Amino acid sequence: MSPFNILELDGQGVLADFEYVTHSSQLQARRGARMGTADFMAVEVMLGTHLIPKRVHPKSAASLRELAKNRQKGIQQSDPWRYSPAHDLESVWWIALWLLGRHTSETSPLQSDCRPGKHKSLYSQLFSGTMNASQRQRFLTDEDEVKTRLSTALPPDWMERMHFGIVMARNELMLAYQETDSLERASPRLWYVIEGILCRAGRELTGGSYFSPSDLSGP
């Protein structure tokens, strides 16, 4: 998923370009696949491995006793990595960040901690167009990194409107990647946070100006 295959129709986003779409029942067959645009690809998809161990949910007393004996072994147990619906929702999260990086509002630097150089640096590091996942992995997995970078990169009005949705969506994604159920379906809560909070806040932003590619070439 990328912003280049999302169209607007009657104020709503509509997906296009379905030639590489895979039905959810066939996700198991996509184990190890790395399909998509690098800038918007989920970090796990780029790496081809789990970011964090899956949680184990024992269903029997015997399993509980075994975990009690060796809890660390139980925590680290996980299924082989494969593509999941949560990875598509992470792509939406990256698209939201890309849009905030490509645009800004007309705010005086004296009115906030926002600095144009920090804005451009955030964009260039997260959206380099390469398969190097190091910067993106750190940004996704470290909540403090997200909060700190956004506070100096976004104008205050955008920070006020978008900060909660970006951080909450990030937290829900990290929770989803710990759950074994996320391999089959994304949780309703994650869907709501992405669409009902993050995307809705983004639709309410107005008055932005566009960074041209030459503007973004600096550090």
C-alpha cells in the first residue's frame, strides 16, 4: 500500500491497483515475501522477521506449569514469521507520516520548538526509498523516539492534532505484533485507531504548504 494507489472519491479514500492483492486466506503462502514500496513497507516485512516475540497463550494446566518452570522460554516461543493484516495497517501509519513530512504549515519557528531542518531530517531518514530498515525500526519500536522527533519536526497545530493518533497507532501496532491472533486478522481496536483516530485527524488538517523535492534534499 502507498499514497500512489489511494484515490479520493466523495471525500473518502479508495484503493486502486489490485493486480498484486492476495486474499487473507492465502497469507500463509506469502511467508518470506517482501512486496510493496520501500517507503511504506511494514518494518517486519522489510526485515522478514518478528520485531518482538509473540505472546504464548497456554490452554492447559500442563502448559501453565511448563511456562512457570521456564518462563523465558515460553515468552520467546513464536511462530515462523509471515505476512499479516497488521502489516497493511502499518503501511497506512507510514503513509500518514509521509504526508506530514511532505507538507508543513506556515508557522513561525519562534512560536514553537518546531524547526524546518528537523522536519526535513525526519522525512529524509524515514523515507529514503531504500530497503535499509534501521532508522524506521528504531522509530517504530521506540515510543520516546516517536514523541521526541515529532515534537521538534511538526508545527504546533499539527502536533496538537496528530500526535495522539500517531503515538496511539504505533502502540497498537506493537501490541498487535505480540499477539499470535494478529497473523490471521487485525484487532477491531487497531482498525479503529488507524481509521477512526489517525486518519480522521489527518483529514481535518488544512492550510499546508508543499515541500518540493529540492527542498527536501538537504539534511
